Amino acid sequence: MTPPTFLPLADDPAPERRDAARNRDAVLHAALRLVGERGVCGTTMDDVAEAAGVGKATVFRRYESRAGLMGAVLNHAEAEWQGAVMGGPPPLGPGAPPLERLLAFGRSRMELTLAHAELIAAAGGAQARNYAAYSFIAMHVRHLLTELRVSGDLPLLASALLAPLEVVVLRQQVEVEHLAVDRIAAAWEDVVRRVVAGRTT
């Protein structure tokens, strides 16, 4: 029996040509390597195009701007970090008690944000992290708060715990106020412990 043929839906993305997919991967891998070697400020669209073996116009067609390309690099870093949260070793990954996981999450997210502060700025600022990335961390914190039997308005409690981990807050504290990262992390952990102790059912 001949299998049925399904027509694409009107809003389905057009299938990507093989050469276009190959160019996309080459550009992203080149950008990841150059950013790792030279830093964000030392990586230009010309450098990426040359390293990827494509024309500069190809890079612009794919990512539209340097900010778009840096956004793709940022999304790649976010995906790797999410993988560690979902399936990496504890306490960041599964297998540790929920409080240990929550504390490890905060420290890890803080370090990730500070390490990628220039990348976030180059990708368009604090809003460069896409909605899916924020949804992931918000759901993760809400899940851990639920496991800890924390009562109250969990979506807003999660938002309150996530706000100090945003790049604009951390850069102000580290670069302007010159606070040590360990001090900031300890203060965040203190807030978490107070929330858990004060709102546990």
C-alpha cells in the first residue's frame, strides 16, 4: 500500500536546502570558534564569513546582522546549559535534593550570565535571551519550589528569585559596585533559604 502524501501546512517553514543548511552550520561553528578564541568584540562578520568559507552576503542572508549572529551563538550556549540542567551531573542536573539543585542553579546561572555579558550585549541587550530560554528557567525554578513544598504564588516567587540573576543587575553589582561574585551568590542563596523556610507547607 502506498503511504499517504501530506501537503505542507500554510504556516510550515519551507524546507531548507542542503547547501543552505550546510552554510548555516559552517557559519555558526565558525562564529562559536572565533568568539571563543577572540572574544565577542574581536569577532567581525568578515572574520566569520572567511572562517566559514562563505561570502559575507551569505552570513547576512542567514542572520541579517551581527546582533542576529551573536544571538545564534547565545542561543547555542543557552541550549548547552539547559542540557546540563536537564541531564547533567548533580547538583545542577537531576539526582540531588531540590534545595541543592536550586542553589546550584542560581550559582550556575549567575556565572553563565556574567561569562556571556558581552555576548548578550552584542546580541541586543537583556532582551536578546529569547522567550523560550526564560520560560525554561522560570519553569525549572517553579518545579523546584514545588518539590520543596513552598506555598504562595509560585510564578511570582520564581520571578523574584530570577530577577537578581539578570545581566543588567549583575553587571551593575560586579562592574559598577565592584561586589565579589561570591558575595552576590551567597546573598542570593540566603534569600532562597529564607523563602523556603518561611513558605514551606
